Amino acid sequence: MRLSDLKTGEKAYIIKVKGHGGFRKRIIEMGFIKGQEIEALLCAPLQDPVTYRVMGYEVSLRRQEAEQIEVSNEPWMQGEESEPLTSTSTPRDQQHNHTGVKEITIALVGNPNCGKTSLFNFASGAHEHVGNYSGVTVDAKEGYTQFGGYRIRLVDLPGTYSLSAYSPEELYVRKQLVDDTPDVVVNVIDASNIERNLYLTTQLMDMHLRVVCALNMFDELELRGDKLNVDKLSSLLGMPMVPTSFKTGRGLEQLLSEVIHIFESREGHDEYYRHFHIKHDHEIEDGINHIQKYLKGNALLRMRYSTRWLAIKLMEMDTEVDAIVRGLPDYGHIIEARDNAVRRIKEETGEDSETAIMDAKYGFIRGALHEAGYVVGAKEDTYKTTHKLDALITNRWVGFPIFFFILYLMFEVTFTLGQYPMDWIEMGVERLGELIGDTMSEGPLKAMLIDGVIGGVGSVIVFLPQILILYTFISFMEDSGYMARAAFIMDKLMHGMGLHGKSFIPLIMGFGCNVPAVMATRTIESRRSRLITMLVLPMMSCSARLPIYIMIIGAFFSVRYQSLVMISLYVVGIVLSVIIARVLSTWVIKGEDTPFVMELPPYRFPTAKAIFRHTWEKGKQYLKKMGGVILVASIIVWALGYFGTMGVAPSLEESFIGLLGKSIEPLFTPQGFDWRLDVSLIAGVGAKEIVASTIGVLYTDDFNFTPLTAYAFLLFVLIYFPCIATVVAIKNESGSWRWAFFAACYTTLLAWVVSALVYQIGNLLL
Ligand code: GDP
Ligand code: MG
């Protein structure tokens, strides 16, 4: 029987995962291993994907992937766990430099969503964003704290399930651990999903690092009534484990003292600080020994890496490690030994070496948990609410309506509620202008302050409340876990675009700001989907474009149509992104599709503090931009408009900016733009808000064009050149200027064509 045959609510036991490569590996790492019970929980609205529960965790798979998994109604594996055998080895060469400065570097490692960033924030007092879906942290963040006479440097790494070279995050984390050798690794574990989380821990054990475990979410474990002897587990794994909850900060001090303790003590002298080898079956162990023999001959290698870890990775066919050993004189022997071992394992167990090694790890984990008296409690189903909510939110009939309603609500509240503070700020700005107008004497300085600074910055700052409201919504959706569901129900549609369910989150984030959205694409494993997502992202109308929309729409359309025009812009952006994604995936960036594995984290009610912090961070960035780029640009635009070839220009048309605008005017005749609009478009290349501030500076009298031109202009603003920051982000994330350049060009060209078409056709019809 196949997993895909399972109906909602039915349970079965996993026999085998078929398929190959990254998909298979990932699936097994997520807990789809022999003998595990699995339950089909619910289907997405379009019957695909389906969510399953395995090891108390929820994972969604596409149908075609579920077909790769064989299941049976009979449990067949009992008491097969291998004993956590202990074998202490000689400590790896000491790399930790005690140079008098009492500083400890801690790297935070753990699965996505286990609370690393929460820990980081608690310890360092930082305001990093915590989120309730995988991959919120896409980069290493650094923070500091003082404790026990040490200055502790914390590095928050992206979440990973494992340390294979499968996704960019995994490689990144591994690189950090190997190349930057933190003094102590803090492995953050979601204690309410301990079995699966310990998989990563076993890999850290292989790497032979100094590890302290934070058994986070201990509050949830207790709530459920789980039993676990933490001390026992600590001694079994040879690393200190501290129950923590970073919702409240519980356990932080103890965790840090353990870190210092581990840092100061020597391996093997302490029950909680010993090195274990996870014992594999003899065929595998033989293979490891054999390979290790050659590796140990190289002193440099032995210093940088645990040779056992390298050997295990080689047997797992890890390409990165292969590249590390490639330069060795013994490379031929090593690979020969590896191939022999792999063949032997296949012959004797019928498994490939990767699976055999993973099985051993899970066996070790089960054994250790068993011995530590781990029992899952039944006091309270922590997922009960989650299940009820999921049944509704991902329901075939109501899932989409709920989703669109939430989006509608988000924009509606943003615009209507935002109107009030916006009016107040507008009034304040006006008063300020009047005040300066009444008190200062005439001259360029006064003109600069009123028309340049207040006119420019003022016309943008009024949108701060709306931007804050929008970000509050986005933070709430992320933190509560709804974003992950949105990705889940959108997967099939995204698939139709040649994208991935995971592309959806960056796309939604794009409505806030394209720059973090481009960075958030890192969670997408397939390079192809990732690139396409990045390239269509500029079509998502970011909040910087909002001021322009509001300004132009407010001036040219009657109140009745304003919302409609606004929504139409967003819709045009979305429709264009669909078309572009299709075009790109069919003709430009070809390649194979990636499997869809996405966890559905339990719903959590986000703390007000977290939401507030995140929203404020964004608001601060916006204000900073205001004080920097936008202020400078406003003054430049003002100066270019104030002065001309003969000193102070008698009229705008004779000023520098007038001349510039006039010279490029012919380019935009098909759209019916006048030179002032052209100038503002050029100014907007830096940041789109500047279009609004420029218009604010240039149109001191009334606007004098038709609603049709206004609409064509709005479309141009929507589509053309994403701001410089976004282009740079695309360059960084795609790794080449080529794609950044491509994004800049295609958008501008498309903007020109679309706005010209709309204007010309509109003129014929109206
Ligand atoms: P990361 O992906 O590992 O960085 O995880 P985050 O720090 O972003 O946390 C993920 C979610 O878990 C957030 O919604 C946190 O508020 C929540 N969270 C973190 N620690 C705890 C905890 O100890 N208990 C509970 N109940 N929730 C937690
Ligand atoms: Mg994080």
C-alpha cells in the first residue's frame, strides 16, 4: 500500500521510502522512517497536498511524493532500537583560543521554529523577528550579552533539520560550524517534538563539537504531561541539557552557566561532557574505520575536522565533503574504501548507506529516549486547537475565501484605519510649513525648508501609520502560523506558475518591502524556483509605492472609485507576476521541479511584544530612510528645480530639472506623461517613495492631466525598475549581476509597454 492511498484520518506504518536524491533524504530526515506510525490529517482544498502526522509533527506532501512512500497497516518493528553504546574517543585537537579576553562565541543551531531567535532576543536584548514558519532567519545575526564574567557573543543561525549539504541553509550552518568554529554550540530543541529534533543533535555529535542543549518549549511538554528524565538524557548523550522556555525566558541563566561550564572544563571529566560515537551496525562501522584510516594520515585535516564525521559524510555521498578530501594524495584510496563499504552495506542489508546511517541515528535516539523514560503525555492535546483550525483554514471550500478575506481585511484596515493618523500628521506638516512661512525671511533657505524638506519628506512621512498597520498584519500572520497555511493552500496554484508553495511567503512579504522578501527566498530549496520567485517579486506592490498611489488616486479619482483603482493595481501586479513566472519557467530558467515538503507549525497566539517589536523595527527603518535617502533626494530635487542655468530660475520650466524633464519628454509621449512626471520617475530609481516626494516638490500648483494619464502613470510606477536596494538584493541572492540587471531591464521595458498600451487603447475607447 502506498501512503497516497491513505484516507483522511487513517493510520498506517511506514515500510519504505522510495525515490532518490535530496527528496528522499529530506523525507527520511523529517521522520519518515521504517516502523513509524503515520496518519493522514487533511487535504488541501485542491486535494493536493495532504498533511500527514509523523512523530507528532505535521508535514505536507504532494500526491506524487506520497506515492513514493510504502506503508502497511501492520506494525512490524518492535524493540529494534540499538542501544546507545558509549565509546569515548580522544578529544579533537583543541582549537579554542583562550587569549585572556574572556569572550565566548555561541552558535545557535536547531530546527526551524524551535525558538532560536527567541533565545537570541532574550539573551542579547535584540529585537530580531521571531516567526512561526520555517526560515524566518535567513542570515546569521550577532548579539552580545554579559554573563558570569564573560562577554558572550551569540550567533543566530538559520533553522535546519540536518547538516547535509541539501539546502543553502544547511550548507551555511555547516560552514559556520566548521570554518568559524564557535566555542560552544547551543543546540535548541523543540522539546515537544524531541525525537525529530534530536536527529540534528546526533549530527552535531558526529562533528564532535562542544554542545549544550536547550530543551526549549518545555512549557508545552509539561502542558501535555510528557515524562522525561532530563538528567538521564544528558548523561546518555554526554551533553548538558537545560529545560527552557523562551516565551518567558525561563532557564536562560542556567543555560548560560552550562555554556561557561562546558567552555571551562575538559572533555571526559564530567558526566555531562563526554564524547559519544553513535554506534552503527558493523558493516557501517567497518567502512567508517577503513576510510578514517586514510583520513587520519593527514594532520591538517585531522585538525580541522573530526575524521569520523568526514568518513560518515563520505558514506552518505556528501558532495561537499568529497570536495574537501579531493585534494588529498590518498583520494583514490579513500573513494575506493568508500565504494567498497557502500557496496557491502547494500549487499548485506539491502539498504543504501545513507538510509542505513539515518536508521542508526534514529535507533540511537529512540534508545536514549526510552532509557530516559520518555513518555508522551495525554493530559492535553496541544494540537487540538491547531487541528480544529486547520480543518477549517485548509478546507476545500472555505480555505480560499478565508484567505482572500484576510487579505482584503488587511488592505481595508490599512487604508481606512490609517486615514485618521494620516490626517493628523498631514495637518502637523502643514502647520509646520505655515509656521516657517510666517517666521522666516524670504530667500533660498526658506524655500528649501518649505518646498524641499517639508514638501518632500512631509509628503512621504504621512504614510507611516499605514505602513505600520500593514506590517502589523504581516507579522501577525507570520507569528501565528497562518502564513505557513497560506503557502500550503496556495501550493497547487503556485505550482501552476512554475513556482513552489514556499514561494508564496516571500511574495506576500513583498507587499511590505521587496528587499527582505528577496532575502526570504532562501527557504526555497530549488535554485530555479528561487530565482523565478526573486525575479517576479518586484511585481508585488511594495509599501513604498503606496504614497504615490494614494497621492495620485486621491487627486484624480472620485471617492467611489478610489478603492477599486487601488485594488486594480495590486491585481495587475499579481496577474503580471503569474504571466512572467510562466514565461520565465518555460523559456528562460528551465529545470526540474522540487519536492514540496513543508511543515505546518502549530498555531501560536503571537505575543503582543513580538508583534510590536517587529512592527516597530520596520517603522524605524522607514523613518531612517526618510531621514537619509529621501531627505537628500528631496533637497536635490528641490535645488534642481530652484536653480537654472542663470542662477535662480524664474520658473520651473527653465530650471535644471525642467530642462532634464523636457529632454526626456519624447520618450514618454506614448503615455501622455508631462516632464514633471518623467522627472519624478527618474528620481524614483533610488527609492519609490521619492516619486511621491518629487511630485510633492514639483507640483506646487495643481495637477493638469487626465485620469487616464494618471492611471498609466500608476501602472508605470507599479511595474518599472525595482528600487536600487532590491536590485542589489537580487544580485546578492542570485549571486550574479546578470540576474539583477535582467530584473532591472525587463521591468522597465514592461512598464513602458504596459503603460503605453493602456494609454493608447484608453484614448481610443474613451
Ligand atoms: P526559530 O525559527 O528557531 O528562530 O524560532 P523563533 O524564535 O522564531 O520561534 C518560533 C515560534 O515559537 C515563535 O512564535 C515563538 O514565539 C515561539 N516560541 C519560542 N520559544 C517558545 C517556548 O519556549 N514556548 C512556546 N510555547 N513557544 C515558544
Ligand atoms: Mg529564527
